[in-house]
Amino acid sequence: MRVTAAVADPVLESVDLAAWRTLSEAIREYSADVVILVARKMPRLLDALDLDFGADAILISDQAIPFARRELEGRRVAIVDDIWNVGTTMKHAFRRVESARPKTIRMFALGAKETASALQAGVNLAIRSSLGSDRYRAMVESIPSLVRRVPKPYDADFPIVTCVLKTPFSSWQDCLYWLESRFGVHVHRTSDETQLRTGYTRATVTLGSESGWTLKGRLYFDLRQGSCNVVPMALASCLPQSPDYPVESLSAAVFAELCRQLSGDLKNSDPYDARDGVARAVTFCDSLLFADAILESLDGLIERATLAPFSLEDFSRQFGPSAAGACTPLLQSEVPRLTREVLRDYTKSRNVAKPTRSSLLKEEIIVARARQMLVDGRSPALAMEALFQDLGAAVGAEDPAGYQLTAPFTREQIDANPYWRLRVGLTYRDLVSLFERYLTPRWSELRAPQLVVSDLLDSFVDSGAVVPTISFVDDSMVRVYRKGESNPRWSEEIDRVRLGLRSLRSEDRALLRKRGGRTRVSKICAILAYSGELATSLQVGSLERGTVAMLAESVVEQEGGEITRLMRDFGFLDEALNDGAV
């Protein structure tokens, strides 16, 4: 899918397009037969930037490697990532591609935090000089904004069903009104102002649970085209190696075909690699099983654009063209629609074990700060951010030498294979358990802890702050969440306002503290927003409480709100008004 902006796009204006063109040219000159798009974000960046890696090149995600060995054998393979930091993911992809006996392999990246290690590893860099910490961080933080220009999910694990809006729906306001009228507080919006201006909006509907499974529908709107990509999600507590799908279901047929594609890789000596492909297939087919039921719940707003059960183009990126070709006849055959009773019986038969938890909740270096924030009544979003920041530090996300845990891997195991630290994460059950126990009534009476966790995960995944992946707890394969490279995007706006407040004279800050009144501070923020002195996306609301500064809906929490109330909830207001704040 090619994505082009019909209006001025400030996100694209901030991107080093020349460097991306240089990277694309280098890959074309290499004449790659297959291009491996490393990490979850690269397939979306390809669409967002309309990159051309060669007219005849096969483009697949690194997650497709175990399914695409036939495409890789004897071919010229390019492995592509945006930024080289430590290189763990690219090196892991290189080893997996190498085992398929390609003709040649070459690694490419836009740039590197420090070029020495990248060049030593043989990476071809579009930006030849080291990015350094500041530029590296700026480029990392720009990626989620680019990815949000594509009406598809950040995490390419699930079926994508192409739909169109029904008449008379054409605006975000109308679509959102329909969703909230139908589903109430179970609707969560993850759109920002830039997306609204360019016609891309997002929402998630949490539809409930079936015997411990969480059922969700993610909706990715392209309002300019009148379309919506629906991502059905059925998340079980664990992923069996041999799921016994209903024999008449499309999931059973697709899973059997994916296992046939995997047969060569299952003999791999690494037990984690051997099971990883199966876990990816189960994740996809679980959600495919519930796709019709989830789409039926959205009837009235959208309808399928084609008769295809899911997008084969995206499936080919996820699992490789051989798998897509083998599954094409399956999609053209008539498959009976599963009844709710069949789905309910299946979920009950699958969930005979208790929901899987990891051992990470016992690690004080990971949970202590977030737990205290929840106990103190601080914002759940702030607690979630602290939890994943501390998880990232504990596993050495920025540097394998920083790994501090003894389980699920020892330090010696991480030294031998640094990649596995990127598979250490918290399960959904871990997160719900923590929030159910410590979330104060101030928050839990507004939204159930399960909804809070579900909504925050959607926001954090969409912003690149959290990355879902597959890990292994005892004999179970589980979906876990780890720290991503970016930070939650709501912090950017609050940081801008904090900067504006800190620019006040110390006597003005003292006066505000003495006389109190968040409205005074909010009016100052509104003036800053009007003045152009502060780069901001604040809205100036005149109906709520006079002319005050408002954050747009869904930037923070569930709804928009007065900036100073939100800063107070996050514990930032007093800090910004302190004398001597820096």
C-alpha cells in the first residue's frame, strides 16, 4: 500500500528524507532479491515514506524468516533497519537468514548511534557519521509519528481486514459518536492532532472476554479514502504448540499450512527459535478465529471492502510469499461461519491452565516505583511508563552489559546470546494483577483496572513505548510486553508546558504558588499557546473554564482536559513551579 499525504505534513517535514533516499539507492544498487525489514516498525516505515528497495525485490518482515526459507536459499538478501544501536536485532536476523543458505547477505541501516561498531559488523550506513546521543534520541522519537501516518497497526501479528465506512459516515466525529454510543467506556482513542489533520485516526474497542481470553478490535481509519483497516485481536493467556482449532474453521486450515512452511525451521537446534514461528502462527490464527464475530459487532459503521477474510498483502509481509500463495486457495473456498457456542466451547477447552504470569513481578527493581505511584494515587499512565522504564533498565535494553536479572535468563546466558534479553517482558496477566491490587478508587471507579491496562497498552504500543513479543514461561509460549525505544507521546506535550512554566521569573512562580488557582496557570499556558513562544499542540478552550489551555482528546488518558489538572494528576505542577527549577 502506498501512502501519500494530501495536506501539509509536519511529520514528514522533520524527517531526513535525503538519508532515506540514500539508503534506498544503496539497497537497489545491491540488487537484493529479498529485503528483510527488521523490527515491527520497518514495514510501516516502508509504507509511510514510500520507499523503493527495488521493483522485483521480495519484501518481508524479519518475523517471516522461519516461514520463508525457500525464498532465502541461494538469493541476495538485504537486512534493513532504521537505526543501529547495539545491533542485537540485526545480528539475530543475520544468523537466522544465514541458516537458510542464501547466496549473499548484506546489512543496511539509516544511521548508527556510534558508527564504529556498525561498520565493524559490516553494516552499510546512509549517514556515515555517528549520530550521537541527542540526534539518535531525536530520530528514535520521530519514528512513531511516521508510523502513525499509516492506517495499520505498529505490531504486525494479527489479521488485517480491509473495510469501508458505511453511508453516511465520513468524519471522525460521526465515527467516534457511533462507537461510543454502541460500546461506551470500552472505546479507547489513540489519535493525535497530526493524525486528525491528515485524515488518519485510530480507536480500540475492548469487546470483553471469553473464558479468560481478551477480545478487542483495533480500527485504523483513513477518512480521506472512506476506509478502515480492522484488526481483530483474540488474546489468550498462553499459546499452545498444537492448538486444536475447530476442524471446519479457516484458522485450522491456515495454521496447518503455516506449520508446513515452518517444517524446515522446526529442526533448528535452538529451542526458542524452533517454537517462535509456531507462536507467531498461533497468535495470528487465534485472532482469525474471532474475526467474523468482532466484525459483526461493528456492523452499522463498516463493512468488508472485499470477500477476502484478511489482507494477503500484509499476510505476505508477515509470513512470506510462499505462505501467502499456499493460503490463497483456502481464502477462495467457502468456510462455514462459526457460531458463538463453538467459539465459547473452544476457548474453554484452551484455557484449562491458569493465566500465565512471569516471575518479573517479584523483582523490586522493576515494580517498586510503579507500585508506589499507584498506591499514591498518581496517574496510571505515569505508573505504566515507570514500570516499563525500569523493566528496560533491568534487562539492559540499551546495552546488554546492563542486564541485572537471574531469571528467565542468567547473565551468562545473555552474554552468550544478547538477543534473548529482548524477549523478557511482562504478561498481560502480570499488568492486570499489579493494577488490580494497587490502583486507588480514584482511578478504578472511573474505569475497571482491566480496561485501564488494555487502553494504556494500546497507547504505548502505538507510540513505540512498548513492544509486544513472544516469550516462554516454563513450557508455555506467551505474549509479553517489553520497553520500546520511544517514550509515551503524552509526555512531549507536558514537557513543553513545563518548559514554559519554568521560563517564568521566580517571583511569578512564587506568586502563583501563594495565591494558588490552577486556572491562573492554565491561562498563562493559553497565552503561551497563542504567542508562538512555545512549540505546542495545545488547544485553547473557551467553553470549559474561560480561556484556558486544553490538551486534545486522547493525548493523555481517555479524554482531553485542562492542562494544569492533568499536570497536577501527573505530579508535575508543583515541580514546575518550584523555585530554582531547571
